[in-house]
Amino acid sequence: MYSSSIYHGRLLFLLLFCFALWMASSSPIEFSHLSRVLEIQERERETASVQETAARGLLDRLLPSHSSSFEFEIISKDVCGGKACFIISNHPLVGRKGSPEIIIRGVTAVEISAGLHWYLKNFCGAHISWEKTGGAQLSSVPKPGSLHIVPSTGILIQRPIQWSYYQNAVTSSYSFAWWDWERWEKEIDWMALQGINLPLAFSGQEAIWQKVFQRFNISGTDLDDFFGGPGFLAWSRMANLHGWGGPLPQSWLDDQLSLQKKILARMYDFGMSPVLPAFSGNVPSALKSKYPSAKITHLGNWFTVHSDTRWCCTYLLDATDPLFIEIGRSFIEQQIKEYGRSSHIYNCDTFDENTPPTEDPRYISLLGAAIYKGMQSGDAAAIWLMQGWLFSYDPFWQPPQMKALLHSIPIGQMIVLDLYAEVKPIWITSEQFYGVPYIWCMLHNFAGNIEMYGILDAIAYGPVEARLSDNSTMVGVGMCMEGIEQNPIVYDLMSEMAFRHEQIDVKMWVDVYATRRYGKHIKGLQDAWRILYHTLYNCTDGAYDKNRDIILAFPDVNPFIISVPKLHKGAMYPHSNQQLSERYYLKDLSDQYEQPHLWYSTSDVIHALQLFLENGDEMSEKSTFRYDLVDLTRQALAKYANQVFLKAIEGYKFNDVNQVSFHTQHFLDLVRDLDMLLACHEGFLLGPWLESAKSLAKGLKQEKQFEWNARTQITMWFDNTETEASLLRDYGNKYWSGLLQDYYGPRAAVYFKYLLESMVKGESFPLEDWRRDWIHLTNKWQSSRNIFTVKATGDALNISRWLYDKYLRNADSRPEYKIVDFIARSADI
């Protein structure tokens, strides 16, 4: 045992320091109901010993060699001035053989875990990211017995704001769809290390719904057409679709419920507050016949090709109908019965991409009040957590409608996620959500697309600006990406903002990041990251970054309407004597062909890649470096491929068969070479996605169904006809080895075949024939069963160097890669 006087002396110092910090900081408006719920959560939280055990288990999994080097202790909020915090101190027995060296105290196990991450990051130069994005770089951590000491007064880090939220409603399908407990355990560890204390917990809810609807005379067979398939549950939960990819086997329902219980237990062990789902009004069609007097609305089409009622046009129970509250209460009560508890925070998004039937604010207010009453009747302490995407996405929500919904229940009983605050913050234009508490969120990613992209400056100043603004109603920060396991630098910085009281100097932070990421300071790599910070990670154009690179989102249009920069206005349509009219040049074709997003100098990014290649020899074995090298090479080559495609289209418009033949083959060669590059790192493989889907199946029939779901989500996505593709085709695209070689390349080859044949025959491009062939190819691929590797192969550094020499060296001198060629706009034909 160590000296009690030393311990209490340090504790008193830290308490005084924390109190001064708390007095000096600007606090948002307090909300009485939220405060009461926080008090309830604290009373119901797991014991100190359970939480300390959870934190120690994380340490044993992350850094087992140092399991004796750290001591963990749960402390009261009073030690932190009434706020959540962690305290890092030198252990009183440091220096004695076999004794702990560092003691980390925290209000919860999440705070302890975040404190551990803070220490490893800032005192040991370590870096932690998802395994697929390189994993943890811990080689810079000194050996046990040699850990770096902290200042003698200790390090106290207090949360400037209560909550750190995590997930989007669709992350469960784009990223988590096929996870088992082993993968979930790693994710919950990652959450704790990032300080996340308010995660969405949506798994297993279909089994709960099955039990709830049984009380309302809805059978399991009735639900076959209600739930989506395993790869599309996020959208059936939001009433966007039904039945697509289903039906769900009973074994899936049972297994996911069992998995959810493990997930929740571990989250509670860490002291997290998992957010459970609530009833939004989405009901099976059978309810209409069981309750003919109920107010049930048949919703409109959501992205099916021809309003196909097999998949679209779900049923919504009006929140003003008495049955709504009954079902809402039953759902909350069944979850609490099944899981033994809740955190009293529930997510409900009735209007997410579903517009209310009337603009009348009085009706909207009644709806909101009824939705909340359904939650509150099952849990008196309920808080309604709502995604604010509807306010960005749907012009229906003008101030009167927005106020009506937000003020439909007493202020403090609802929290809104300002979902896209890094690009389109709603808090600024809505008088801080008209007084309603909100969480400043970074959306960042759509559909798990792979693109090096971010807005680091907005992340570094946005949450601080919002929190310190006049009359701030901000109560947390959040990460609401649609898909994870990409752009680790973005999530490293964003998670840190949960503990930052002031804006970060991003330039200095990025310099340190380069060293932490690879475990060693290498000036060339630091210089490369400075370039990436000012280019790829400095997108300020306000555009949604949905990856529409030609390889992944191949244009399903007549080549004649694709804009080609610098093509003269007197160009001839192939095999026609009619010149293009001025009117046609000015026609806006953006609804037919979405240009790839480009917001940076490609030559600067190629220079950064060159620095990676020049400084890669001593880093080539590090997974973090290999991931970044493959990703950066992929990024450069993908933008190059866009221009190669446009050169082929330019040749078509000038009726130059040789130019078209050369560039189409060049494009296909590039797709093949990119596939080989992506195979060099585990984070860019198709195989794990498909194999993890099949691993959850019970028998061959389920294997086929689950694999079809997995393949469909990343290609066609939704329904199609023989000549009309899904309206969501390629939304879930991925740069994965196997997918390029087996699908994207063959699809492009079909287009190029028709392109060349039409030129040789002197005919117009046969658009319908092309569509019939590529849709058939896609549908066949969706049902295929060929197997793809789950292990990386190939030397990333040597292959990247070879591809750089082959395609990118002296790129500025290549006609298809001049900088002006990258600024393509639909009016530039």
C-alpha cells in the first residue's frame, strides 16, 4: 500500500484544479429532465468493481504485455467538479520492480479507457484505429518498467460536454450487418478507447418486434413480408422498404437477440448508455386487417423502379391513433423485460425520408407528442433521441413545421442529432434547434464508400464554436457515419473533440499524427501528410461526398451526353451531319449523370504519394503504413481512371476509333491493376464481407440468401427490371479487391464493347441493349457463389511503385491527366 497522505494531497490538488476549470468553462443551458435522467443513469450504473474489470479486460486485449503496468480506479464525479473526467497519475510505487507504473482514475470505465488511450497517444506516441484501417500502432510504447512518467501533479482531462454519441441508423447494415461477438467485442473496446458513452444499440430488435406483434395477433408468417433481409434491416426499420432480401429465418432472429444481450451487457459494464430503438409507427400490412378502424397510412414509393408494392409503400400507424401508444409501450416494456434494463434514451425517426401527410404544424405537434407518449408510457424517464437528417434532407421542414415537432414535447425530453454539422450545421440556422438540446455530429461517410476525404478544420473548430456560442443548447458531440473502417485520421481527430475545451491547431496535430500513425518520425511522411491535410482532408465545397468514380459508379447513359472538358462546340455527333446545338451544350444533365466529386489538386496528391514511396522502405511492414499507401495509391489512380474514361468519350465524340480503343483498354488494364493493389491489405478485400455473411447462416439455403444480401447491397442495392436499373445502384459501392476484377471491370467492358461496335457500324449507341446486358450481368453476379480470398497477398510498396511508374509518373504531361481536365461540369461539353 502507498502513503494515504500522498494520495489525499494529490486528490485535493486535482479537485481544486478541476473546480477552477469548471468555473472557467462556458456551459450550455441546463435541462432539468436531462439532469434527472443522468442522475438515474448514475444510480443504475454497474458497480465500480465491474467497471474496473471491464477496463482491465480491454487492456488485456489491447496490450497484454502491459497488464501489470496500469492500475484503474473508478472515482466519483465530485472529484471532477461534478463533471465526467479521467485523471492520469504516476503510481506511488512506480520504480519498484513488478509494481504498476501509471494509475488512471475515471468516473466510468469509458473515462478510464479514454484515459488509457490519451496516455498511450500523448505520452507513448501510439495510435489506435480499426483493424481494417491498419489497427493499433503500439510499437512505440516502452516496455513494462520503462513507461513514461507524467507530471507529478497528474493529468486531469474533463469532458467539456456530457455525451459522445456514435453510429448512424444505417451503420448497422452498411458495416455491422454480418458481425459476430468477436467483432463486436473489438468495436466496443474501440468505442471505449475513443470515449464514446452514447452508442446506438439496434441489433436483435426484430426478435423483440416478433414478440410484441404477437400480442396484437400478428403471426410470424405475417412478419415475413415486414422485415427486410439481413443486409437491409436498417431501411425496413425506418419504413423505407419491406420484404427486400427476406424473409428472416427464425434462427437469425434468435441469434441476433442473443448477440444484442452480449453487446448491451458489455456496454453497461463500461458505463455506457446504449440507445435502444422506439416505435416509429412502422407496422406490418397485416395490422390493417386485424384492426380495420386503425388510422394506417399507405406510404409512397421509396426508390423502387415502378412503385413495386412487393418492396415499397410501407404502412405507417398514425401517432394519434390509440393503438400507437399501446404498441409503443409494449415495445419499450418488452425490451426492458428482455434486457433487464435500459439507459432511458430511445431513438425514433418517424420522418426519416418519409414526409408527413400535411404541413399543418398542429398536426405535426400532435404526432410528436403521441410518439413520445408511446415511449414514456413504457419508461417514465424516457428521452427521445432523433436524427436531424430530415431537416437537412427534406425541404418540407420549414421553421413552422420544425418548431412544431421540436416543441411537441417539453424541452429537455428530446435530443436532436445535428447529423451533418461539419458541412451543413442546422444549429446555426435554427436558433440552436429552437431551444432543444442537440448533439453536434460529424456525418462524413455515405454507405461505407471508400474515398480519402474529410474536413479536418471543421472538425477541429466546429464543436467548440457551437458549445461556446451564445445560448448554446449543445449537449454532446457525435460520429454519425453511414459506414466505418475508412479515413482513420478523421475519426482519430473527431473522437478527441469529446475531450477538447479549445480549438485544435490542426497543422500541429497532423504533424504529430504522422509520427503516431507509424511509430516513428519520418520527415518525408510528415510532409506528405501536410499535403494531404491541405488537399484530401480540406474539402470546403459543401458537396455530399458520395463516391461516384467511374470505376465504381459507371455511367448508365448515352455517351453523347457525358460532358468532356475542352471539347469544342463545333464537334460532330458520330456518324451524323448535325452539329451539336448551343442549346444542347447548355443543357443541365446532372440528373442523368452524376460527376465524380473532385475538390483538390490531383498533382499535389500525386506528390504526396511520391513522398510515401520514397520513404516507404523502413515502414513497409507496418500495417498502418500499408493501409495508407494502398489507399493513397488507389485514390490517385481512381481519379486518373476518371480522366482515361473521358478521353475515351472524347474519342467517341470525334469519331476516333483508335482513341476510343486505346483508352478503353487502358481503363480496363487500370481496373485489373487496381484490383491487384487492393489485394495487398486486408482492409480492401471483398472476401471478408461475403464470408462473414455466410458464417452466420444455418444451412445452404440461408448461406445463399445471406450472400445474395451481401452482394446486392454493394452493387444493384434495390430492385430492377430487364432494362431499368435500381435507382440506388452503386450507392453502396466499394473499392475491394475481387469486386473490381469480378464485377466492375466486366461491367465496363460491356459498355466499351457497345461503344466501339456502334462506331464501327456507324450507328447510335444502343443504350437499351447495354442496359439489358449490364443489368443481367449484375443480377447474375448477385446470385453467384464464387469464393474470394480473406487474406491479403502481394507487396504493397513494390506494387504501388510499379503502378506509380506505369500510370502516374510525369502525370501532368499526360493529356488525360492535366489539371484542367479534372474540373468537369455538366455545361462544359
